[in-house]
Amino acid sequence: MAFDVRAAAARVIGQVLAGNSLNQALPPMLDRVSERDRGLLQQLCYGTLRQGPRLQAILEQMLDKPLRDKDRDVQGLLLCGLYQLDGMRVPDHAAVATTVGATRVLKKPWAKGMTNAVLRRFLRERDQLTQALDSAANACHPAWLYHELLRQWPEAAAAVIAANNQQPPMTLRVNKRRLSQQDYLAVLAERGIEALPGGIGAQAIQLSQPRDVLELPGFTAGDVSVQDEAAQMAALLLQAAPGERILDACAAPGGKACHILELQPQLAELVAMDVDEQRLHKVSENLQRLGLDASLLAADAARPPAQLQVESFDRILVDAPCSASGVIRRHPDVKLLRHASDIPQLAQQQLDILKGLWPLLKTGGTLMYATCSVLDEENSQVVKRFLSGREDARLCSIPANWGEPTDCGRQLLPSAEGPDGLFYSLLTKTG
């Protein structure tokens, strides 16, 4: 028997509140609900988490005391119920009834009366409850991130915050080995699928409406992949040349490695490395679908194994682990999972990775440092710390007219109809 969709959403959100990522929590629950409810489950989870800080602030006003850790599923259900009343076109009576009914499925009968009371109070006092919110909660952002965006990007912060709170566009990358951007646009037009060419990427196409990848003509055959336009800049900027040996040091799930191979079919070798051996399976699947070859290696980029010899790579791509503050619209759980205290730790990890990989780069070679962060502490400041006192590295300019120039690279900021927020920096080894 299929699991109740609102109870499923409550459990997923409860797991995120406990510190698990949405990517970990959602897939098992998608398998438990009926096929017709899978879209609704995703909408409930993503929508609730996008508004998470705001909904939490509203909920805190209505609870006499915080719920216990073991009742995070109930908290998730309450947040999900508030989202339905405030952010969906579900009739109020249906949203209340179905949410209250989910307490039975969660085997939390004691929460039935509380859930009913909280949701009905929200309907009565919506204006007063929302007027009491501070500016960060009202913007659906954690306070630390909200104020950092205002400080670091004062002119663009409002647009970035608005983009973070919206569903992102679905962008495709056309496989240059098989056909051109214009060729695939023509194929889509024949199928009645509305799409436009990307704004900055030669292989990018943005769909007017998201759809299942299996509905995309040629997807299974490898004609296209799903990849945001900002991420497509990595392979274009790296400019791999025939006969070169390339290291993609933090490769999973493999989008950037596959793009490099699509653009340059005459590489000597591409090594796709990732610290997570399980995630390398996804890299392998993407390579197989696209008919591409790479060497896969499970290893820590901060402490590369001896088999990766000194000065053996012409180019290295470092897509470093980061706060994901530039891709919040795709990963709304970041709003609840990330904290200000995480940023210095991530910056140190990023610096350790650069230091660990630099000896592997040939003299005259290029290293690209990339993050999906919009925070300077993870971006230009990391590059500056790496370059400090180092005589064998030189910062290169990025020949591009997209994004914002920074001290050590170029920053794309998330925009409602445009790319995600990624940072790029290029370094050359001078010897």
C-alpha cells in the first residue's frame, strides 16, 4: 500500500531538520508513495524548504515550547501544512484536513489536536504572524546568509535572494560530438518543446518548462545532458587541448568531466577523481550514456595518492566542496543545513585541496578553482591565501564578459531566468 504523501513529506523534512541532505532523504520516500503522488511529494518538500526559515519563524510564534528531537517529523508536518496554506493552491479546508490526517500515519496521534490548532490559528492570524517576522525570515533566508548577501553584494542582493526562493530553470548541454545547439533546438521545435539558446554557453539550451529527461529526444542516446549554464563555463574556460592529461579532482556527478571530453575528444587521458566512491558510480553512468571514456579514482584531493605523479597533469579542475550558497534554488535544504560557522571550515578544506593538488600540475599548466558559492571567503580569499608567499603560481585573467569581476576571478550570481551562482579562478604554474 502506498504511503501517505504528506506523511512522506513530513519524514523527509524531519530528516533534513536532523541534518541529512534532501538528496539523501527524498529518494527513498519517492519509492514509497504512489506514482501519481511523486510530483506532489517533490513540490511539498522543495517548496517547504525554500520557505523554511520563514515558516519556522512563523511556527515558533505559535508553539509554547520547541518540539523534541524525536518529533522532527511532526515539525516537518507542521511546516509542510503551513506551506500548503501559504504557498500552494490547495483549499484551506483540504490542506488542514489532510495534514491533520497524516499524524495518524506518522503514529503520532497526540499531535492531531496540536496540528489542527496551529494550522487554524495561522489562518486566523496570518497577517499578525507575518508582520512580526524580521527581514531575514521574511526573505526566507537564515539571518547569517541574508546579512552576508547584503554586505557582499549590496546592489545584487535583492535579485539573488529572489532567485534563491524560486524554482530554477531546466538547462541542457548539447553534446557537441553529436550535434549543434541549433540542430537540437530544431529537434525540440519539431516535438513542440519550447526552448531558447543559453545566454553565455555555446552548448546551452534553456527549456521553457521543466520535464522528465526521458521525454527529451535523444537523451538516452547521449545527445544532451542536464547541466546549468554556469556549470558549463568550467569546460569552456579550461580549454583542454589535444594530447593533454586532465584531472577533474572533485568530479562527481561528472557533468564537467563529460563536457570536457565532449569538447576535446583527443585527450591523452582524463582522470575523474572523487573522495566518495559511491558517487563515482554516477560519473560512470554519465560517461557510459554519453559514450565517453575516463579513468575513475576514489581519493582525497587534499591528500592525492602516490599513483598521481608529481607534475603529470597539463590541467586540473578543482570544483571544490563549498557552502552551495550559489545553488540554493536547486538545493533549498542549504538554508537549514548551513551555518555561518561552516564557512571558515570549508575555506580551510578548499585551501588544503589546492595545496594538495598543486604539485601534480606541470610547469606551464593551468589549474581552475571553482565553487558554487557566492561568498568571498570561499572564493577570492581562498585563492589569495593560496598565492600568498608562493613563487610558482600566477593568477590569470578570465577573458569573459559574463558575471562580476572579483579580486581573483569571476563570479556568476544566481538570477531568476539565468544561471546559478558559481565562481571561477584560473592559476598558472610558473616554475
